[in-house]
Amino acid sequence: MNELKYLKELSKQYPNISAASAEIINLQAILNLPKGTEHFVSDLHGEYEKFSHILRNGSGAIRGKIDDQFGNILSMKEKKNLASVIYYPEQKMDLMEEELTEEELDSWYRTTLIRLILMAKLAASKYTRSKVRKAMPPVFAYIMEELITEHGMLDKEEYFDQIIETIVKTGQVRELIAALGHLIQRLTIDHLHVIGDIYDRGPGAHRIMDCLMDYHSLDIQWGNHDILWMGAAAGHGACIANVVRISARYNNLDTLENGYGINLIPLARFALDCYKDDQCDLFRVSGDVQEEDVRELDLNKKMHKAIAVIQFKLEGQLIKRRPDFCMDDRLLLDKIDYDKGTICIQETDYPLKDTHFPTIDPENPYQLTKEEEYVMEHLVTSFKYCAHLQEHVRFLFSKGSMYLTYNDMVLYHGCVPLNADGSFRQVKVNGKKYAGKALYDVLEHYVRQGYFEQENSPKRKYGQDIMWYIWSNENSPVYGKDKMATFERYFVDDADLKKETKDYYYHLIEEEAVLYQILEEFDADGMKGHVVNGHMPVAVKDGESPIKCKGKLFIIDGGFSKAYQKKTGIAGYTLVSNSYGIKLVAHEPFKSRDAVIREETDIHSDTVLSKKVIRRKRVGDTDNGKRIKESIKDLGCLVTAYRKGEISERI
């Protein structure tokens, strides 16, 4: 009965045998097309310019297509010129108009247009005409389809040439070249996977989010930095304090002030007043400082210290109200001897590098002063009612999750918490124990609850506290260390105390039994599947490899963030999966967009691993193929129902 009811609903879309049969033929044909190219990136950390470029060049995929199309027909200089046109068509045309004479420019336009048509034809070859048409700008869709389809047909050579001539004469060549460049970018990568940590450190996280919101097809696996910002957007004080502190530490307050319009004036006034006689030398910015920012460094240091102290207080309050988080070892302000200037950790006294704490009451060290409460009230209001930030965070919720299994690739940001023997660690959350996939699921449930539940409800408050828990707890899958030693890094000069020990996961992922267990837990094929995660920068310069367990797992955090490039020795990994197999690509530091346009110097990338499949993968081999097969089955049942007279056809 339910099946017949479903088929009657389906008949509204396919009202007769002809319509249903035509769709079966169409879907069956799609199953035999080559699988679309997937692009995996991780730990972007606000590096917008580099991310934008890697998105435009498909981690070298477009250069590969240029070689495939033109081989030795074009010189290296001509290939570089064409590549820069595809990456940045509008800017490249502006430059060519400056450098070439009118006659040279006319010739360049015509030649470039023909080359772009050939490239677009190659990029479109693995898709249906319908999908390609939808990717085109409507104003040029008809003419672009004609050019891509008709080029190379001998009996239509004059027809094709006349189209090109008319495009040039009517002054539409710039617009068409730009449209073709963006179409090639769009068709080169079918789907994008962002495996966490869009936010913090770099200056352009808000620009990355704007870019992602315009992208045609993607998913996001949340990193701990992303969830921290999601908690801040929900109005959670401890998350907000962490976001502001990290922004100050990396001299990145502009993202808050200019990117999101967060009002930092109350914090600045408080910091200048409270720490006016304090040099705050422990709170210098991390990394390089632009010359124009030097004059603001003194204020930055004071704001940095002010918000750090507020953070430690708010976190202490949270730990006390959530004893089930088991984080009492992170209660440190009450372990300070404020007269001696020491702190007792693990029954040992350590001298503090900074002993000036004018806002801390030794009798009640976690209590905010009235001035600190005023600062936090303003910050909470700014974060909660920032329309741009709320738009971005809602997008993270709509496109994001704690993990994803996609075409037998298990994607998550950090790790699966394990015991020393490789078994899944049982973690108590809100009174119940969870492990493996179930732990991810319950944490995601509480994250969504913390943002979407009714204001001031206990459920919303618990969900927000869970966001902070995910940010820093040793049992958090997206953190994966025994502690977050923020206080020790600032105030204690002891390497052992600053050490953050990694989860057993990172020591056991070379064992095949552990990897098969994880793949099966997350509903992936143990034999064909792979795990892809970021979070832990791979120290390539020290000989560490991003490839684990004989190529079953890839850690693709190679240092997108400039702050990590000294540690990693490179500037990031990306992974590309297409119908021919998998490629892991290592990238050198990105010089600038202007260098790509003017000097035609692409980012240097090396293929670290290339795993080719025996048989080229088709759409039918993918998750989408499984859904298409189900649709074909349903449509077949509908045709049968029509023929049996169970449902009447409509003409």
C-alpha cells in the first residue's frame, strides 16, 4: 500500500510510460559517464589568497588538462599564458590590454578564445549536456553550447568562424572569455570537500566563507576552530574569549573588526586602562608583522592579555559547572600563589613568567570584575547580532557535519578517540557512554542544539558548553590531545608542562586492523576505502609522511597556515580523486595572485602519491550512482504499475 502511494506521488513528475521510460534511459546513460573529480582541502586557517588560487587551478588539474589538450602544440610560455587566463580571466585581460597594441590584442583575443573553447570542450566531456548548460551563465549559455559542440565539425567550419567574428565585432569577447574561464574552473572540479579549520590565524576566513557560499557543490567537516567560532556566534562567552584571544595572538583583529564588524572598542578601553603600566611582553603577536601594524602592537598586547585572563576565568566557571567534562586539571588560577608569583601544578611549584594580575581576586579567582563583565556583555551582543557572521555559521550548519562518508572515503578533521589497544574509547557525554561513530553523532547533535534551541533554555546552554568541550577536551574527536596547554604556554617556562600529548590514534594508524575497524565503523568498504583527515600538521621537513597505513589514510594538513610552514616545510597538501584514481599534491608557498597574472608563475606543486585504478571509475561506482540506481528501480516499478493499470497514465 505504501509503495503504491509512493508511486502515485512519483507519477506526478512522470505522468506516463513514455516520460518514465525516457528518464530511465537518461539515468542509465549517466551511470556510464566518468566519475566527477573531487577536491579535498583542509586547515585553511584564513589563508584566502592561497585557497582561492588552489580552487581556481584545481591543485594543478587545469595545467594537466592544458597539457592533455595541447601537448607539444603550444610552447610552455603559451601554456602559462592560457592557464593564467583561466585562473584570473578579467585581471589577465586588463593586463594584456595594457601591454599589447590594438592589432596584437585583437589577435590575442581570437587565439585565446579558440583555445578556451577547446579547453571547455575537454572539461565538459565527462558531463551531460544538461549539467554543462546549467554551469554556464544564462546570458551566454546558448552561444557557449554552440561553440563547444560545433567546434571541429568540418561542415560547420564557416558557421563557427562567423560566430567568433561576430563575438569580436560586437565587443563581447571579454565577457565570453571570462565566462569560459570560469566554466573551465567549474567543470574541472565537480565537488569540493573542506575537512575543517577554515577559521583563525590567517586574515581572510570571512572571505573564504563568502567564496564557499558561492561554490557549486561542497561539503564541510567541522574542525575545532570552526566549532569554536560556531559557539562564539551562538553567544557562548568562553568560545568568544578564545576567538578574540587567538585573533589578537596572530595579529588578526581585522577579521573581527573589518570582516565581521565586531565592536572591540570596550575591550580596547578596558585593556588600556587596566594594563596601562604593563608591557604585556608575553603577549606579543605570533608571526610576521606588517610595517603599518607596528604602531598598534602595544594596544594589541594589552588587549591580548586582557582577553586571555577573561578566558581563563570563564573556562574555570564552565569546568566547575560541568564536572562531567572531567577537566579539573585545567583549573589553574586557584593554584597560583599570588604573593610568591608561583603556580602549583602536579604538586610542583613553578615560577610564573608574568605575575601582574590586577583583575584576579585570589579569594575568588574565577570571578569576572564588573569591568570584565561589561566587556563580555558587549562582545556577546556583537557576536550574536552580527548578520554576516550568523550567515556564515548557518552555512556551516547547512553544509557541515562532524564527519562524512563519501564514495568510500571517510572524512573527519581530527581523529577517532582510541584506547592503547586500538579499540574505540568509551566517552561519557551527558551521563551516557559513546564510542566511534556514535560519539561523533551525539556531539554533532549537541552542537546543533547549542545553536538552534530556544534562547536561554538548558538544552541550548548545554549544547554551547559542548562546543567549547569539542574545542579543547582530550576526548574530542576534532582535538585529539590530552590537554590544551594555553595557560602554560603563556606563563610557565617548562617544556614538559607545555607538551600536548596526541591521542593513541596517531600512534596506531599505521596498523591495518585499526584502519579497517575505522572504515567499517563509518560504513565504508574496508578494502577500497580511505580515511582523509587534517588537524595535525605533517612535519615534512623532519621526514614525516602524510601517507599512513600503506596509503589507506591521508593526513592533509601540510601547512596552509603560514604560522605552521616553518614546522611543516611546505605550504599544504590537497587531495584529488577522479575517475583514474587518487593524487596527493604538496604545495610550495603561494607568492601572490599578482605574480600569477603578471609573471604567469603558478604555485609550484608536486604529486606525492598517485594511485591509479585498474578500471576507470564511472558514476555508477559512486554514492550518487547508488541513488540513481534506486531511482531507476523506482521508475521501473512505476512503468509496471502503468502497464498493470494500477495507476492511470496522463497525457
